[in-house]
Amino acid sequence: MSGLLVKHVGAAILVLSVWFVSAAAEADDRITWLHPEFPPSYIGSGEFTGQGYLDLQLTVLQLKMPGFTHTTIAAPLARIWHEMPRTDGICFLGASPTEERLKVALFSQKGILTPIIQLAMREEGSERIRPYLDADGAVDLEKLKSATDLTGAYTDTATYGKIIDDFLHSEDHAVKLERVVEMRHPLTLLEKARTDFIFVWPEQLTYFKRSTHTDFATVSFKVAGTTAAQPYYVACSKGPMGRKAIARIDAILDESETWRAFVAPLKIWFPLADFERADRGIE
């Protein structure tokens, strides 16, 4: 099914390119799109190169922006937010707003809600988490601190959000937590049943299984105190070029047909319920 969806999305993008490539060739205004490599949002290598949901969404936007020349560069998040207030014409698809970021960038009026980090376990051992759930079935991290019978794995190369980060770095826990370096390493440990739980985005777990051609059964649990989803938008610099770009992007995303093409790539990687929520958009 995922292969068929990729073909459909690719066909839609090809049609858009026929309409807009001539105008783009004559473009005078320049936008530099910076983005991190973070599968499956942006995929820069391997079997699914260029098929990340933000890769495909960015293509939809670029093909709908005649009059602009686009350059796309992979960069760490830190560099993106360093460049944003210093260089006009910088844009970033996938930006989550914070108080500090709102000071240095313009955000699109319309955004998308994406799944939040969850605790994932192999299905065959998932009953062991039951004593550490609250009444709503979410993981109570205060209870989990006392879990001498469980082992978790995480990496310091990413932030999991304040609630989970505080749990991982607290000194008063009995649960064994293994810190690893590589972003994929916790997933590999879970696949090989060498850890009991990890913290992961649902779509990241889907990507890992597809890219490694493994299909081990997993169960995911919401972490108590976290939101059900987090938003992302397009962000551009606050100079004249950034303002011009974000105005055009707002107009594009307000078109119902383009919005359907824009959200379509999410269906490749998101669970159905999460895709349906993303499809509704937020303003």
C-alpha cells in the first residue's frame, strides 16, 4: 500500500511540475530552504531518499510558487535558527513555534498537527508496563522510575520534550536507562529485544521497520502529561523576501485542491487516525 501511495503522490507532483516549471525557470526571487535530515520527515539517503513527507510537501510548495528560484540545503536545526534572523530569504518547512522563534521568523497561517512521542515496547512484553500506567492508560513516568524490572534506551542526540527529558535525566530512578549515541540505536535495541522500551515518534517507528525490512510487532503508549499532537508550520525570515514568500505560501495553503496535495504525503508514514487529524489542519 505504501508503494502505491508514493506512486500516486509522485504522479500528482509530476502534473504540477508541467504547469509551473517554465515560470520557475524565469524566477527572480530566491528562497533558500533549510531542513534537517530526520527520517521520515526528510530522508536524505537509502531506499526512501526524497520520499519523506516533508520532502514531498516541499516539492508541492515549490512547484506552486512561480516567480521564485528555490535552493534546498540540509542543515542541523541549530544552523537553521541561527540563519533565520540573519539572512533574508530563508524558509523552513517543519517549524514548531516557540516564543523565541516567533521573534525571528514569520510562520504560515495554516499548520499541521503531527503525532507526539510515545513509549513503544515489543508486543510480547508489553503487559509488563501495566503497573506503571495511570487510570487513562498513559505511562506515569513517576511510577516508571521505580520499575526495577524494566530497561529503557534513549539517545542524547535528540530532545524528547521536557517531561520525558526530565525523566531520562533524573537521578532518583531505579529503572535502568541505557544512553546510546546514534538516533537509530534505541530502535535497533528494541528490534533485537535488548531493551524493553524506547521513546519514539509513531512515524519514526514505521520508517525504521520499512527501511530495515523488519516487522516486529510493537505496542505504543501515550506518556501522561504530554499533548496528543504537536504542530508544524512553514517559517520564513522577517525580511522583504521572507514576507513575500510567506504571503504566497499562505495563499497556496488556502487553496483546497493544493491543500489535499500538500497533506497527501503524510498518509504514507502516519497511522490513519493521525493522518485524518493532520488533514484537517490548524490555523
